[in-house]
Amino acid sequence: MHAPASPSPAIDLAEVSLTLPSAAGPVDILKGISLRIPAGQTVALLGPSGSGKSSLLMVAAGLEAPTAGSVVLAGTDLGTLGEDKLARFRGTHVGIVFQSFHLIPTMTALENVAVPLELAGRRDAFARASSELEAVGLAARAAHYPGQLSGGEQQRIALARAMAPQPKVLFADEPTGNLDAATGAAVADLLFDLHQQKHTTLFLVTHDEHLAQRCQRILRLKDGVIVSDDEAGA
């Protein structure tokens, strides 16, 4: 009998480099990073400011093309996709939560959550959006606009929007960075609760050691290179 094939990793980076132009000449942001993250794993990426954390997230999520190397996300080589196909792929396979919530101010909470579903042509966009708002405890805020909500509520809506398409991978870039400690802790709890319920792979960029320790694996980045890769105490 053959052993069952192991499932392909959720994120597979091979020799990824990113060089960006600057006034002083080209700057090497990421330097030959190779990384495999199994499906369903929770991973924290730590490192000092300017180490390339957000750039690594942007490349892994398909928002920035690497200068060299390959990015395979949920079994698809992103380098083989044109802009339109890449945008469609991200819309159905990738969820992203940023430090600043990026909600559309002229849309209600419900409309904000429904946006990626509508773009993907889902007929049940508003029904799904409604159930995602309920999952983050904000069903009562469905008709409110972002300006009428607290920072914590806005981040929970951003999280509901990211999870609504049922992505294979959820990327979170300093998701508690703009929140006070208590609100940040509540949003973090919600992030891990949703991960447990939906078995989504979680890739979390943070400067918070305590938050990182909740992940199964901790990567540390320095000067564009991964300098350590440890199983955490989660």
C-alpha cells in the first residue's frame, strides 16, 4: 500500500526575493526566502520595523509580485496568473485584515462584508455577509456605517469581510495594532476562534510577542531573511 500523499502546503515560497527602487538605488527587501506552511497552521511573523514583514505578507498573499522566486498559494502558482485571474483567485482563496481597517465609509457594515462576495458573483452575498456579521457578534450593527462604530467594531467587520468568501488562507497584518489592549485582546480571541471553527490557515504579522505565542509556529525576520522558525507553546 502506498502512504497517502501529504496535502500540498497552503503557502509555499521558493527562493523569494523582492527588490524595490528608491532614491538611493535598489533596495533588497526580501532575500531568497523559502517557506512552507501546511494547511490549517497558525503562523506568526515577528521582526523589527523595516525587516520586511509586511512585504513578505504582501508577496505571499499575491498583492506584490516577487522580483525572483515562486509563490504557490493553495496549490496555485501565482506567477502563472495574469492580473485579472490573480484578482479573482485572491477574491475566493485569500482573506486579508490590515491594521487600518480599510472599510468603505459610504457603505453599511453589511454592505462592506458583502463586497467581496458580490465581486465574486455570489447570489447569496447578503445572506452570507449577515451570517459572518453574526459570527463576529455584530449582527445588531449591520445598518451602521464605519464612522458610527468603534475601532474594535470596525476591525471585527474587517475580519467578517475577510472570512466571508471562506478563504483558504487568512493574512492579518498587525490586526490589533490600532486598538487598545482590551479591544485588541478581544479581536485576537475572535481571530483564533474563527480559525478553529473554519480551519483556515492563519498568517499573522505582529510585533506582539504574547499574540505570537498563541500561534503554532513563530517565524522571525531580520533584514529580509528568516532568522528563526520555531514551534510555539500554543
